[in-house]
Amino acid sequence: MKILAIDSTAAAASIAVTENKNLLAEYTVINGNTHSETLLPMVESTLKLLGLSAKDIDLFSCSVGPGSFTGVRIGTATVKGLAFASQKPCIAVSTLEALAYNLVGFEGLICPVMNARRSQVYTAIFRSDGKALERLTEDTAAAISELDSMLEKYNEPVRFCGDGYDITVSEIKHCRFIPVPERLRPQSAYSVARTALEKHSEGVSVGDAELVSTYLRPCQAERELAEKMKAQKENQ
């Protein structure tokens, strides 16, 4: 089974093509360009180098959030379009679960953290036995101090990954952490593909119309509108 996976939920734009568990190609760019400009050319270039077309792909997958609202939408829309054109199934993957998979080879607690602004991170807690992940908490948006208290209860060291790594390790005070190499911190489309393969073996897949993004809180425009309406109501 050939899988094409995408992750564009944060600064990195990442594309991977796998055949079952084997990585055929991975293309990751962190250059400040908008994903709307880079993602499709990356897909086309990767497939061309492999001598494949979208019709040769059996399963499409992308990380559907949480993350940058624009990045999440671009990645989801790209996969929906590719799947629709080739009439192939899709699998949605949590960005945080895919990030945790970066560290699946290490035993112990794994905590992906994505910078959610407003003094928060998107996060979840997983445990790895060195081969597979066990989810311990659901995806959530939390203050770093709150996450620190959550992790302290486990009373064991934790490995962080994600673009919230630096702000998290600089602010935690109570839980112990194990440093993670910088190469393993950003999103990886290969991790998305491997997570999708596991979900496919469990019978989890949808058509392009059912693939939806996941947001853990309203976007900035929605928050500003709600605040404006609240202020207007109070002034009436």
C-alpha cells in the first residue's frame, strides 16, 4: 500500500510517500514561505522523482490539527483535492499524535507541544514502550503551568517535541524532562503516514468529503467577533 502524507500545521511543510512501513521519500521545508505556495509543488516534485502519479497512491493522509488555522486548512484541502481526483480514501491524523510518533522509539512519557499563542500550547500526553504509542490524554489547549502540573503527577521524566519545545522547557518548573535532538522536534509527514497506516489496519478511513480539520479553540477572527459582540451587549 502506497501512502502520501502531508503535514502543514506549523512552520514546517512536510510531504512523505511510504509503501506500507517503508519510507520512499520525505520532503520537508522550513523557509518562511506560505504553505499555499509550497505544498502542491512539493507533492508534484516528490511524486515525479519517484516516477509516480496521484493515481498510484492507495491512501492519502494529513495531520488535521491542532495547529496554525491556515496551515491546517491548506493541508486538509490539498489532501481532499488529491483524494477526490483519484477517488482514493483518506485518513485524518492528529498533529499531536503524529508528533509523538517522532519519538516512538524511546520508552517513557512523550508530550508534543505546539505554540498556541496567548500563553498556551496545544498538547497531549502519550506513553511509548519503544514500539507503539498509548494515548494518556486527549488533545487540548493548556497553559504551560497547567501542563507542568499535569505531568508532575506522573512522577517520571518526559520528552517534549513540537514547535512549542523551547518555550515549554524554559517555563516548566516541576516535571523532569529529557532533552530531545532538534531533528526530532518538528512535524514529520513520515510520522503522519505511519500513524495513518496503523489507523487503516483498524479500519479507519473516510472519503474526501468526510475529511475535516480539528480546531481546539476559535480562530482569532471568531474570538475578536465574540469580544466585540460582548462589548456591544454590555454597552446597551
